Amino acid sequence: MRIIPRILCCCLLSVPAMAQKQKKNESYHLQMRKASSPVKIDGVVDEQAWRDADVTTSFHMVLPMDTSGANLRTDVRMTYDQQNIYLLVENYKQGDGPYMVESLRRDFSFLKNDNFLLFMDPFDDQTNGFTFGANAAGAQWDGLMYDGGKVDLSWDNKWASVVKNYDDKWVFEAAIPFKSIRYKKGITKWGINFSRNDLKTTEKSAWAPVPRQFPTASLAYTGSLDWDAPPPEAGPNISLIPYALGGISKDYEKGTVPKYRGDIGMDAKVAITSSLNLDLTVNPDFSQVDVDKQVTNLDRFELFFPEKRQFFLENGDQFSNFGYSTLRPFFSRRIGLGVPIHFGARLSGKINKDWRLGVMNMQTGKQEETGLPAQNFTVAALQRRVFSRSNLGFMFINKESVNYDPEKVVDKPVYSQYNRNMGMEYNLASSNNFWTGKALFLKSYSPGKKGHDMAHAANLQYTSKVWNISWQHEYVGRNYNAEVGYVPRQGYIKMVPQVTRLFFPLSGAVLSHGPQLSTTYFMDENFKSTDNETLLNYGIVFRKRNTLNIWGSNTYIKLLLPFDPTNTGKDSLMAGTKHSWSTVGADYVSKPQSLFTYALSARYGGYYADGTRLMTNTELGYRFQPYVSIALSANYNHINLPKPWGNNSFWLVGPRLDVTMTNTLFFTGFMQYNGQQKNMNLNTRFQWRYRPASDLFIVYTDNYLPEPFYVRNRALVLKMVYWLNL
């Protein structure tokens, strides 16, 4: 069995050598000439600059099928001056009726809106880039692109756009400042593609053709944007983003007096070069961040909740995507949750076409109540492109307790003096994107932990129109320790083979259907089986984009530690006990074109200790487009176990209201009831974007104990952020 990792690593290195070809859409070119007149962003095509600009009209269908030209006509023009890149798009429609959009909120869901997106690769490396766009109501979309086609929508920068609706089309016009993007001086050939989604016709299309199994954001399939001269230098690029806030909170459970809060802080963005950026923060505040969506916790290991703080998200892919979803040496939520962050700095960007750099340092304060010392976090990542689209990455992580000696601690929890991780990974992406994969090696350094302190993982995936075949394995030593990472389980070997086969009917309501078979197999470090799950799923995708999945699974678990199967503190099953059961389930998601949408899930089968578990989940939504969206989620678990647990029922209910009065004025109200935790909370947020990238927030939160009903704590925060370009 030990030979499998060696074989897989050899495959990862040999595949790109066999797949090196020229860029897939090398023949697609759009000429970009300097504007012959001033351009006004108003959605009206009346400037001489647009009459003189080259236009591309021939889009290719991606969905439902990728074998023909697009049915909908889309005209795209681009030009520039010394300050901005300009984009003009005429999106023609078929038939009458309104456009379909969710709301006016920025960074919308791509498949649930009529929209147009630009994907831009200034280094033409088919790996990293920027995306800008809008839906048919004018809501903006912007993000950073990484890993050849993934998009980080947390990135937020200054740019301007207008959408204007006509009887036969909607026009999207935008100005993107050179200062808002990163590019290398002198490069006159950028990778570029355009994507359009139309819900009424269920057509997704792209200018440079993209196979239907890949997203239109795939940078492996970009065409070329050819400049008539090297792009202008952005010039000095320094932005200061100060904030000021005031707030009041009260803890009703403890009966304390109200606490008043006033605070100020600042972020700064400094362009070291046109492709390398320095981000600084002093006394950052994240009170406007969305609250986590609660879940019913029936898991044996730590749950994962995503990072939502913007400073850690922007340009953070080089740190946060190192490793796998359950083997992350760095997870930024380990920094500054529950303790103050005093200051931080991050240097990130491209050194040249082949080298990419990321360095971050954060300093947190100490917490007197728990004895947690002040800590310093340093993360460094370096990435080197190899072959056409693959890369080799290195990472170093250091967590250090400042002025702290664990041996002198009395009557308080003891924390580690330091924890360090070093790692290397190879990311495979073939030129046509059919082959992708990764090989990873990690080692940790902690006081008192030596031996079995390494981790290794690798995967290889083949994706064609009809086949998706993958293999993944992981080894994590029992002493591997990533205190700034997310590694919920240690001391295991894991193997995950998976195969999917798709069929495409020539006509009818079904677009594609097919089976998927996967197995997740765990062993301890002595190769003895501890748990496994085999899953057989049959998926159906309809032409209207509604989906149905029907599945069955078989599960075996040998408990390595005592475990309460209800996570309510009643009692625990003994370590070493063995449990197995079978489960069946189904999931259905309705078509996104309807104003009323819904998603239904259900599962029924066995559970620990020969028990049974029934789970149902419902997601309902209705929109008064584009201004109001109402959603309700309801999750129900019924678990039947022998005594002392007996019958247990857990409800998780969450109504949500989103009001987008304009594309700069938003209100969100979100309530969550968690029966397992016996808690109910309310979070409301008002946001006014009074100028580009500058906001006023009013955030109100309540926590309640539902039985008997009373307020636990309450808080109100007013925060103002201003973006100043120097």
C-alpha cells in the first residue's frame, strides 16, 4: 500500500510533461486601442471612442451544450486612456418580459442572475487574475482569480459601472482604474474572456469557447487582449481606509451595567510595484461581518466555519488554499477571534510572471481572564510556476507567545510557547484543464512533540465531458500539530477514490444524468481500519437547471475516543465500540428562474448504537426583484437511541430578509433558532455605500434563551469607513 503515494506523485509530475501544448484559444484576439474621445459611464453608446473600438460578437454556447454558437447576441468593446480600462457590453435578449435577478447586492450568485462577467489575466499565466461584471439590474461583481479559475469575491476595490435597460437589450458600461488592478509593466498581451448568463433561455455563453464541464472563469481557455501600446503605469498608488465606531452592549445573564465602546483604526494599501501590494492594518474591527450560519452538530470532530473578515480574505488564497479542506496548515480564524488584534501587515502579489509572494505578520493582545498571552503570527508563502499552468509552493507558519513562560503559569490554562509548520506542495493543472491534482508535504514543530509529526497528501483528477475520475489519499501523524491551521483529526491514513459517469440526452427535459460512486476509507497509522463510508449517488440535471440527487450509503465507525451521539452532554459511547449502518437520501433544488425557489433534502437510516436517524432540510426563498428577498431555512433531526439518550429532536430554523433599496443601500435581517444549543439570535445590518468602497454600517445583535424566553445579551454598533486615495 505504501507504493500508492509514490505512483501518484510520479503521475502528478509526468502528466504536465505530456500535456504541454500552446494556449487552447490562441486564435481568439481582441484588439484594444486607446480611446479617441472621452468616455462617460452612462450606459449610452454615443461616444466616438466606442465607434472606433473593435467589437466582438461571436460568443460560443457553454450550457446547455458546448457544440454551437450562442443563440443570444452579445457585443463587447474595450478601450482605455491614461487612468482607466473601459468596457462596453450590449446584451441582446429574446422575447419580452423582465430580466431575472436576485437583488441589487454586489457579488451576486452567478447562476441565479442574468449577468455579464469579464475575466482578465494580466500576466497571461492562466492561473491568476481579476474579474468584473454586473447583473441586469446593475449590481456589481468583482473578485480576485486564483488556481486557474476560482474566484475570491471578498476582494473589494474602486471602479465604476452603469447598467441601462432598453427594449431589446441591456447595456453594461464600466471604468476600471489601472490603480485598482495589478499587472506587470510592459506586457501587451493579456489573457481575457467574457461570460454571459441568461436564465430565460438557460444559456450560458463565452467569447472564447469553454468546455461545458468547466466554469467560464477557467483561465486555461482565455483568448488574448492585444494592446496597441504597453498599458500606462498606474503611478503612485496609496490608499488609506480609516474607520470610526461607537457602540453599546449589555449582558443580561450576568446583570452587568451597559458597556459603551468607542474605537478608531485604519487600513492602508500601498502598491510597491504595479503587481505587488502591501496591506497594513492598525486596530482592525470586524463588527460588520456576517454572523456564522449555525448547524446541528452531530460530528465527532471540530466543525469548520469559513473566514469572513475582509483583511484575511483579500489576496489570501496563497495562504488559505495551501493543503486540503481538512488538512490546512493555516486557517486565519485562529487569529484574533475573542482577542484584540493590535496591528498587522501583508505583502502579496506577483514578482514576475513565474514567481508569486505572500508574507503576513499579525500581533494580538493578551487576555487576562483566560491567561492567553499576547501572540505573534507570521506566515510566508512562495509560489513558482512550472510547466504551462502548474506551480510549486512553499509555506512557513510561526505562532509565538510573547513574553510568556508556560512553566510559571499558576491557576490558569497553559498555552504553548510556540508552534511552527513548514510545507511544500505541487499543484498540477494541465494546459486543457482535464488533469488537475496536488501533492503536499508538511512538518510541524512543537515543544514536547517529536516523531510522527508529519503529514502528506496527494490527489489526481481527470475531468472530461462524460467522466470524472479522482483519487486522493492523506496521512497525518498523531503528533502533527497545526495550531494556526484546521486539522480536526490526527493519526490517520485516508483514501478516497471516486468515479462519475455522465450521459447527455439529445432532447427532452433532462440535460445530463449519471451515477457517482465514492469510498472514504480511514485507517490508523498501523494500517488497521477505523471507519469507512461508501456512497452511491445518481444525479440528474434538468435543462431548466433544477437538479435531483438520489443516494444510498453504508457507514462503519470504530470509535477512537468516547463520543456522545447527540452532543448534548447526556452520556458517551465507549472508545473501541464498533458501529455500522445504511442510509438513503434525496436532494432536490428548484429552477432558479422562478420568483419562488426551494431546496429539499431528506435522509433516513441507521445511527450509532443500532439507533435510527431522520433528517429533513428545507430552504425556501421568494424575491420581489430586484429589491426584496425573503428566505427561510428549516432543519429537523430526529434521533432514536437506546437509553440514556432515548428520542431526541433538534430544530434549526433561520428566516432571513434582504432589502436592496439601491445598489448602494442594503438592509439584512437574520434570525436563527438552534434547538440543540437552546439559543436564538437576531442579527440586523444596515449598509450605505455613500461613495465607492466607503460605507456606513449600523449593526444590531440580540441573543435569547428560548426556554424560558429572555434576553441573554444585546449590542448596537455604528461604524463609518472611508476610502481615501492619495
